[in-house]
Amino acid sequence: MPRNPSTGVYSKPAGTTPSVGQVIDPVPWNALTTDLGNEITNSLPRDGSAPMVAPLKAAGGAVSAPGLGFASTPQTGLYLKGGGLLGFTQNGVDVAFDKASVYAAKSGDYTALASDDSAIHRFTAAATLTLSAAATLGANWHYAVIADGGDVTIDPNGLETIDGAATLVIKNGYSVEIICSGAAFFTNKLFARIQNKADSSAVGDFVVGLTLSNNGGSPNTHIDFAAGSARTGSSFVSSAASLTKRVTGTFAAGTGAGGLDVGAVAANATYFAYALRKDADLSFDIVLSTSATIGGVTTTLLTGYSIVKCIGVVLTDASSLIRQFVMYPRDEYTFVTPVKDVISGAISTTSALSALTVPNGARVKAKLRFQYTSTATTAAALFSDPSQGSLAASIGNDGGNVGSVQVAGNYAIGSADIWTNTNKQIRQVAGAAGTIWMWTDGFYFPCGRAT
């Protein structure tokens, strides 16, 4: 073939350049016409009537002068970028196209590489995703993470950050897209928006689930909290799993860890249980405090947490052990062993306060049983809410809730649910001086549970 296959240059066969008066040799001239016919046949028709039968090779070109362009707009077309990459240009301006997304499932820890650009990885278990250095991954590198089996902790390289933080935890069931600037990492803020949405659109004050019970293995020191959720105003937290806290240690994150906000467990103390939400990943935890208000909780150990709501209460006995109890719907507590709060106590016609074994620092409705005796034959006793002030017992006054003694020295019994003051006290008074016994079966401590 006279055409050089590498350069495409056509050279005539030898002996095909005639001179005046020369007799033409038919052999080289026949070869020339045959070559010309072949080359015309191998040429690409401008009218598109026939296709190429081998790869079309274009000049490399540049963004301002593409190797394959258009007659009317020569600066629009295809060109060869560095590194053998194909470039697209429109009016001399490079046009970027994203890579095709590649899906993969990951069951454990993983390090994201430059080759994962535009990848979508679904983590089927709790894992740590380590990001290669931002400079290595380069600007515009992006990567999607789906947490579908456990929380995924995203950990940038060295001191590099993601959304300005050292790490980012994607809770199970959520996803996020990561973008590299070449120096740091950012997300599309989807996870943050979901978190904010849960707060900003939420109203109300309630507890669902999160019921308390003595731990089966360590009932005197550990409290179990069932799965559930809590909300106060716009602050919300939930947990799909149960959690255990102990009163024999100060707060540390996670089940089985210490729960006290400060100090050591005390005797005959009241510990209010508060639901916590970790600001970084919305995870649930609990702190125990002797404070009856959120404002009084010691927060030294709670950095990075928000206190959402009080969800229950735990009492200790004289030996600093948790009093065993059963919790029923609507925030009702019943002691496994009733507490005998008054034994042969004096009662008279003068109203007085009597202390009970119930939470301190908050008003609760105590579940009480009474026994009363007097030398008088028609006397009754009255037990009441201190907020009612000093009452007087007997039918001619404010009545009674422990039946009249019909025989001198005999006993009358009764029961009532009575609200206490914040010092664990109720009021007592009788129609005649006598002696009382009082049992506390439990109490109602309202936290907002409907069931």
C-alpha cells in the first residue's frame, strides 16, 4: 500500500511520473489507478453513507481547540486530557461529567481510597470509616455512606476534620454524602438537617416506654431502662434497645456503666433519672442525680450531651442499696416490700407533718395504708395533702379516712393515695389522741407516661 498506515501520507508508485513524449508503461500506471481506487474506497464519505471499519483516530487537541470539533463551532468537541482522560469542551470551556456510581457492601472497618470516588458503600454492621488524606483524595472527591446495621464512625486522616469536627457518627438507619475540598471534608448536611428537623418540628412533653426495673443480676446496684423515647418541648431522644445504669459509679457512656452525675451513692437518697441525648450522634443515655430539676444536675461529666427529660426515680435504703420495686403504667411504683414508715406513732387533735419513704424534692402521690387506735370510742383519723393546710378530724369538722374506733382500745384501718409536699411529708390529725401505724406501698411520680 502506498499510504503509510502510521502517518496516513500517500506516496505514488514508482514509474508513474511521466515526461513529454514518453511511452507509458501500463504496469505502474495500472498500480496507480488501483491504489487510487482503493484509497477512495477507504476514505470516509462526507455524506455519512458508510461507516468506519476501524477506530477513528483524532488529534489530541486542547480545551480551546478540541481534536474532534465542529465546523461551525470549532471550540466545542472532544479532546485528550492529561493522563489519557477524555475531555469535553463547550465554547472552549471544560465540561465535567461525574463517574458512574459503584455500589459495595461493607461488613467492617474500611479505609476510603481515591478509587472510591463516587462510590456508594452500605455498611451492614457497626464500623469505623477512615478517610485517606484529603490531599490524596483531591478536591471534588465524593463518597456516599449508608449505615444499615450499626453506627458508622467517620474518621478523617490525622488532624483533618469533617464538618469542622474530628469525627462524625452516622446513626444506624441514616446516610450521608461526603465531599473533599482537597484540605478537609464536608457533608451534604442531610444528617444534621434530620437532627434539627426532629427538634424544630417537635412539640409536647411525654415519655413512651423507658420503664425502670431492678436489674435481674444486680438488683441492689443496677437499674434497667426499657427501650422507648422522651420529649420535652422541642428536645427529643429515643432508644431502640434497653439500657442499664448502676448507682455505684459516676457517669460514663453506655449500658452497664456508672450513672451518677457526681459523688458516691448515698443512704436513704433519691436519684432522679434523666434521659440524655448525645449532641454528635443523637444517641441515648441516662444520668442519675439527686436534683429534682434539670437545672440542678451536675454537668461536669456530661460534656457533649443535652438533658432531655426526667423519666423516673430510684430510692436507696439505709444501706445505700436500691429499694426493689415494680413499675406499672402511668408512672406508678410499688415497693416489693412495703415500708413501715410509722410504728406506734403518736397522733393528736393537733395537725402535724409525717415523713414518708417517697422521693425527696418533688411532690408525689403516696400509696398509703393506716391503722389507728384510741381510748376514745368514736374517734377517727385524717391524713391529707399538706397543701390543704391544717385540717381537723371528725364528722363535725373535715371528716376522716381511717374508720371510727367503736370500742375503746380497738383498731381502725384505712388506706388512701395522698399527695406529699417536696419534703416527703403528709399531714395527720385525729378526733382524739391515739396511736398510728403507717405503711407506704409505693407512690406515683408523674413523668408523662400515658401507659
